[in-house]
Amino acid sequence: MTDIVPTVEGLAFGGDYNPEQWPREVWDEDIALMREAGVNLVSVNIFSWGRINPGPGRWHFDELDAIMDTLAEAGIKADLATSTASPPPWFSQLHPDTLPVDPEGHRLNYGARAEYCPHAPAFQDAVVEMASKLAERYAGHPALAMWHIGNEYYRSCYCDLAAEAFRAWLAERHGDLDALNDAWGTTFWSQTFTDWEQVLPPRISAETPNPGHLLDFKRFSSDALLKLFRSEAEAVERHSPGVPITTNLMVTGDFSGLDYHRWGEHLNAADRLIATDHYLIPEGPIEPEAQVAFGADASRGLARGGPWLLMEQAANSSAWRGGYFAKKPGEQLRHSLSYVAHGSEGAMYFQWRASRYGTERWHSAMLPHGGPETKTFREVKTLGGWLKRLAEVKGSVVQSKAAILLDFESVWAAANPGQPSGHMASYPELRRWHAALWRRGVTCDLANPAWDLSRYAAVFAPSLYLLEDDANLRRYVEGGGTLVVGPYSGIVDRNDHVHPGLPGALRDLLGVRVEEFAPLHEGETIALDDGTEGHAWSEIAKAEDAEVAARFIGYPSTGALFHRGLGDGEVWYLSTRLTDLDPFLDRLNLTPTVPGLPAGVETVRRAHEDGRTYLFALNHTDRPVTIPTEGTDLLTGATWTPKTHLHGNSAAVVRER
Ligand code: GAL
């Protein structure tokens, strides 16, 4: 496995570092405390456009020089950002057409961040100029470990420049206007285009918009940001070849603005690194530890099982998540270790030192307002020590035999308006299945349905509304895999046109024919004759070439759960959303990483090619537990035996014998 952070020794540990917000004497304290905590990588220059380039043609690098030199002297590496995520006011004022326009046609003002239109040539030129200047200046700097392009790409724009770029993108995708009219089904409601100039971004209109239009605009917006990222990355590469390049994605489970699998094709290459930010959802049905695992498993999926890096997390609360919620003692430690267990090559935070001012003055930090004598900073120091002792884990690969299928286009299409049910959103359902598998100790990748799935013993498609055809899934099943398909899957093609004959693209593979959908109301449930219960959805479904494993009570001719053996494998179809997934999962032969552990005790194994394995054991409960393995706990150096107690709310990483 390639060493993703060649110039950072061991696992990466640190966070966003914004010394430009502080007087010099604070820098000295920062460096001393970073060394005490074992910080070896910091992300700098994320939001410094206005400091480096305070006016047209004016460039001031003294401060960034000083920051980079200070880090180099201290032996701390820099994840050096191009600072292009937040143009300063002078730039927006000089180029008003770079300010983004929302779907209602309002041009947004500057005053916060990410106020740019990705399609504005002035912005596109400026970011390449900035990236080039920085790369020219800092290539070869002893502190430089990697380049960080932009910050959390997500902005979309509906302005006239966006309209122009959208038309060009559509012409490339569809060829001519007739093909576009077909793809969008514009004969519906008499919306046929006769001239390209009539084609606009999906600005607010008088009625529910066209789903094909919305879907293509999502694709276009994701591609436009990817193009922007690539333009900067290529500029950096020209001047600073061979240094890893990354950007912080938001592979979190509640952001689906970009098609990260398309991004992954570019970030999963030589000298590129998949990195993600992850801020947990404070309330809701899924426990924080399972959320951590989801973000990590999805990021590892993007990296196709290979190395990736947790670029940002919160040491305590994220103010923007709405209100103050504190992490319990030890919680950030277990979370950080869990990201590493699930494949991250380190644990990074936003941010090193809490800001005294600005929108995020109440966002937690590694070094909180309370200073070093705080629970948070004490834990940061503990973590720094642990990560140092885990250096040998770097480059090992997570062992996973199960996958959940995630397709961003399908998530988007399922969110299009005009659905038969308002309760069939995709992403929350993927998270729910993932959490159920996580609670059973099954390590799971999030994988795209088009990828080679042959290495997985079981593949779950709980919600895969959009699917062009069944070829890849059929290959997987016939080759010996177990495929589980949730309802309302395989329904539409890539243009969001309904496949004739439900359930569309999957009908033959499943051996099931759905006559009609029978969506359920909020709170309504439907009983199955195997003692389980469904919610949100049911359907009148008949076996064509499958066995009926369970039926809806009161609907004897309708199947609820279908099973079919095919080739060397098998496929299950669920025609409702099961409320409790466990009774169904009990039917499958799933192997947890370590069998027999109580709920809340998480184990994940990473392995090197030479056979060395590491068992990460995270006890998220209050009760002690024994973990049946033998070796050395790298966190303490102590011998581990099957009788060793893993205390409540603690962790061990056993290099197994
Ligand atoms: C991220 C962002 C950081 C900071 C952080 C706070 O989305 O990249 O700059 O705002 O959130 O949670």
C-alpha cells in the first residue's frame, strides 16, 4: 500500500491551524503545546486569501512564510491549503459576477465564506493563479507534507454564467437538443426546447420542476466543482510535482451534494489522497459511534479500501450543528481511534486553537478557550501519545466482507419531487442498515453498485432507486454473492424514467413482479407473518421465479420477503422497510469481526500484506468486557490475553499473535 503521507512520520495528528488570528507570542505557545501533544501535521492557509492577496496584483507572503518556517523549525508538517474557498470582499466587489445566485435569482452577498460562482471565469482564473503562486513559492519547503485544495466544495450557482456552462455540459452529455428533450421527457407539460438558449438552470418556476432537469443539474454542479478542483490541483502539480494533493470532502452520511464516487476517480490516484471531514449529528436514531463508522466506511469506500485521512472532526461540540452538546469524557478518544480502526491514516480536527472571534468562536477545538488544563486538551495529549504508538498500523488495510451500495445519483433521484411516498429517502435508510450491521459487529464498506463486488460475502442495496441495468449485480450473485435488495430499488433509469414492469431493472434478477406500490402513512406499520413488521412502504408483489419467505398478514397473495438462489449465490428482496432489521439479518450467515461481543463493543481488524493484524477494540459501554484475542495492546504495551479486561469507555489496539 502506498504511503499516503510520505513526509509525515506515522499516523497524522493535528488540525486546522489559523495562527493569522493570533499575535506572535501565541504562536510560541501553540508550538510548545503541539509538541507536547504530539501534533505532527496541521492544515494551514485554509482561509487566508485576503491576507496573501489583499488587493488586485498585491501579494504578501511574509506571514505565510513565517508560519511555514515556524512549523519547519518545530518539525511539524503542513497540509498547505490554497485558500481559495473564501474570496475576500475586494475580489467580490471587483468581480460581482463571481458572487453566487440562488435558485430564486438572488445574488448572494459576501460577508461569510464560499461566496463564489464556480462557473465565473474571473473566479476560475483567480484560483489557478493563487494555486500556482503558492505552489511555486512553497514547493520544496521543508514543512510541506501535502497540498489541500480549496475547502469543502459544495457551492452551486444558478446565474447566467451557470446557464451557459450548463448548456455546454448538456450538449456534451446528450449530443443534441432532441436527445436532451428525450432525456428530460419534455413532451410532458409541453416543455420541449427548440433552441439551446431556452435551457436554464432549474431556477424557481411556477410548478414542481422536471426531475430529469434537476438530476442533470446536480450532475453538472458536481462536475463543475470537480473541474475547479482539478484546475487547481493541476496548477499545483506543475510547480510542486510528487507532493500528495487532497481536499476535504464531506463523506458524512448527511451530505450528498456531490457525486463523490466521480470525485474518487480523481482523488484515488497516485499522489492524491481521499480526505474527509465528519461532524456528528447530535440527535436522532443513530448513536454517535455508529455515525463515526458510517463516515469512515464511506470514505474507505471512496478509497476502494485503501488509505484515506480524517481531515476534520470536532474535539467537542460543533456549534453549527445547533446548540451546545458536549462529548463525554473519553468519547473523542474512542471516536478518533474508531476512524483509524476503519482505515484512516490519522486523526485531524477543526481546529487547533479555539478562535476568539468570528462565526465559529464557539466551535470546539483541540485547545479550547479554557486552555491546556482542560478535559479536552488532556485527551488530545492522550490521543497524540496513542497515535504515536500506533505508527506501525499505517498502510494496513481494513478487513471487510460486506458492503452497502451507495450511488449518489440514485440518492439524488430518490429525492426528486413527485415521489409516491415522502418517507422513502435513501441516505437515512443506508445509514439505518449500516448501523444495524455495525451493531452486529460486521465491518461494512460503502460501495458503488458499478464496482467489482466479488470480494464481498454479502452486499446490501437497501435503497437503490436509480439503476440502469442489473448486469453488475447479476454477475456478483451468480459468482456466489448474497445480495439483499430493499424496496423501491431498480425503479428508474439514469434519466429518472420509470423502467417498464416493476421492479424495473431488478425484476428478472429478483424473480419478483410488483403489481403496484402501497406506500404507508407516517407512523403506519404492516405486519409480516414471520413476526416482523414493516413501515413506510409495502407493495403488491408476486413471486415469478423466487420463493416467498414471508407474507403480509391479511394479504395472502402478496409476498413481503422473497428469496431466490441464482448461480452460486442468492438474492433476497424485501418489499417493505423492515422496522427491526435484526430478525432478517439473523437469516443471513454474516460473520462479525469478533463473534459473541455485547452490543456497544466495537471491533475492527486491520491487516498488513505480510500478515500482521491489528484488532481495534472499542468499548462504548460502561461495563468491562473480555476480547478473545492474544497479543500486545499497542496503547499500553501490555500483553493481551482472552482474559484481559477491556474497561468500560476504553479502547485497546492489539497487535495479534
Ligand atoms: C467544516 C469547515 C471548517 C469549519 C468546520 C466547523 O465544515 O471545513 O472550516 O467550519 O466545519 O465544524
